[in-house]
Amino acid sequence: MASLKSVLSEKIPAYREEIKGILAAHGDKVISEVTVAQAYGGMRGVKAQICDTSTVSPETGLIVRGIPLADVADRSPEEMFWLLLTGELPDAASLKELQDELAARSEVPGYVIEALRAVPRTSHPMAMQSMGLLALEEGSKVRSRYDSGMRKEERWEPYLEDSLDLLAKLPTLTAAIYRIRYLDGELIPRDPRKDWSANFSHMMGVPDPTGNLANLMRLYLNLHADHESGNVSANLAHVCASAISDPYYSVSAGLNGLAGPLHGLANQECLKFHLSILDRFNGLPNPDQLKDYAWETLNAGRVIPGFGHAVLRCTDPRYVACYEFGRKACPEEPLFKLADLMYQVIPGVLKEQGKAKNTAPNVDALSGVLTYALGVRQPQFYTAIFGVSRAIGMCAQMILARAVGIPITRPKSVTTAWIKDHVGMK
């Protein structure tokens, strides 16, 4: 049995030496060129930072530490965190030690809960989640170690400590937000017999007689943990942490980006679309009706949410994992039946239209549908669930970045006048 810190202590010197060797031998090699369109277009496709935790292959989907996501989709979020950091899955004893450590750190101080109770009940769950993390910052080991003085090579250690505290408390904090925001405000204590993700759904208090919701949360929190470092939430957390802002500040920054409608709200928008179809046809449409409705949507200048992806050119493996779960857990649920029908009909419509580079469904086409079908009927809360998961990847990335000494992020900006001069415009 080995602790996560001891495993990292053994691996980090090799990480550092590998990167030093690459920089010494190839530091002047060019890995990307930037076009004017990319500079104005959100830097899409510009290779400008390193992420060793995961990569997204357009042809196969998410690959975690060299392992296709499909091969680790059935693992727990705790195992995913270990894998992201070390490149290996923990043995049973090491996993148990990590789970016990998270359980021991999981209590949220009362003043944080009172702060959540003090905001209006109309507050967005994401604002409450971000605020709660910032309230927890008072206990940051990074801040106290930095104030007392520490070497650059040691920074990863308090980042690991803060990350373990943050990840341990985040399900407790987020479940409290659910109870305060939507229900009676009475909190449910964690169950010492349950693991990290099962306790999250337990503390939310949503009836779960079959256990399917707890199983869905385990799958959801695992699948959404990491997705490279260029997406808005991961990138914001990375940039913030590069200034040696501690994980509470940095994950809060990432959550604030996740809250944007163009990022973390996608599964909510997909659910709305599904519910609108069931409402339109007073139940499940037949394939021809769905095809006509899809064309009506496209001809009105709207998109069909949940299909296509900015990077992927294949069916999202996260969608496949959710589909297989739904087929076993809730095959007769109208929402799942509709999602299944859309999987059969929508790609053909999009191919006929000819505009989409990828017509396959992505994970958002099912994650919100399954969450709603299994009892969480507050779609506005779904991004907060996403945040619990995405914090795993944010924390793993910033720990490794501090371990190998990635400096502060500071790209150079140029003016439109500079662009015009550079391309020869008068």
C-alpha cells in the first residue's frame, strides 16, 4: 500500500528531468503557428500549453494518461484522480487509504454553511458553489506555506494538501447548496459506509430506491473529471494557479467559467430540448415526426443541442458510457427512449444538411437527461454537479504544474493596428 503523496514524491523527480531534457534539446522547436483568424477566434487549435493528464483525440475521444476513456469509465472518481496524477491506477489498499483520507477531510465548517444560507434563495447554484470555495480558502495550506517561506520545488506539496481538502469538502458543500436552494434547508450528514460519489447523492437527499442515482453520480463524476486543459474551466484554473493562487481561488475561477452558457450549461440546454419535444408531441414522437421537427429547428436557424463537438469527429465515448448505463438503469423512461430515438435519427438529418463536421452525439445529449430521469429535477443545478467532477481535473493539473515548475501564464497580446500592419493592410 502506498499513499498518493508518496507515489508522487517518487515520480516527480523523473517528470522534472524529462521536461528539462526536452527543453534543453528541443526548446527552440516550433510546435504551432497562429493565424489571424485564430487570434480573433478564441485561439481555437493553437498549441500553446502542456497537459499531461488527458488529451482529446478527434478520432477516438478522451484519452486519460494514455488509456482510452472507455477502459476506465467504470472506475471511481477517486481512482480517476489517482490516475490523472500518477499515470497509474491505485491498488485496492491505496484506494481505500485515499477514500478514508477524503472522508476524514469532508466536513465543511459551519460558517461556510451559514454564508450559503445568507444569500437569496434565488442565487444561482454556481455562484453559491464558487462563493463556498472562496469561504473555505481561509484554511489554505498553500497560502500559509507561502507566507512562511517555501522553495519552488516544494510548492506541489501544499497544492496536494489543499486539493485533497477541497475535493473532500466539495460534495458536502454542493449537496448543502442543493438542500438550501431547492429543499427544506436541513442538511443530511455523510454516511461513513459510502464512498465519495455515493455520499454526494446521499447528502442531496433525492429518493433513490434502486441505487441508480448513486451509480449515475459515480459514472458522471468520473467521466467529466478531465478534458485536456484548453477548455474554459480548466484553462482558467490553470492560469489562476500559475500565479501561485491556491486551489480555492483557482478552482473557483474555473467554476466561474464553467457557469457560462457556452460551456457548462450544455447538458441543461439538451434536456430543455428533449422536454420540448415530449411536450410538442404529448409524448414520444415517431421517427418521421422527430425528423420533421429537427428540420424545423435547423431551418429556423437554431442548432440541435447535444450533437457535434468542437474537437471530436467520432461518437463521444462519454456518451457511449452514459448510453450503456441508461439502457440498463432506465430503458423505459420516456426521456431515455427519446434520446435513443434521437441517436438513430438526428445524425442522418445533420449529414443531409451538410454543415456539421461531426454529426455524432456528445455526452451532453445524455448526462442531463439521465440526471433528470433519475430524480434530480432542477436543471439549473446540473452545472454544479459538473463542477464537483471538473474540480478533480483542475486540481490534478495544477498539482503537476507546480511539481514541474510551470511558470506564470503570460501570452503576448497585439493590437488590431499591429495585425493590419503585419499582414500588409493600409
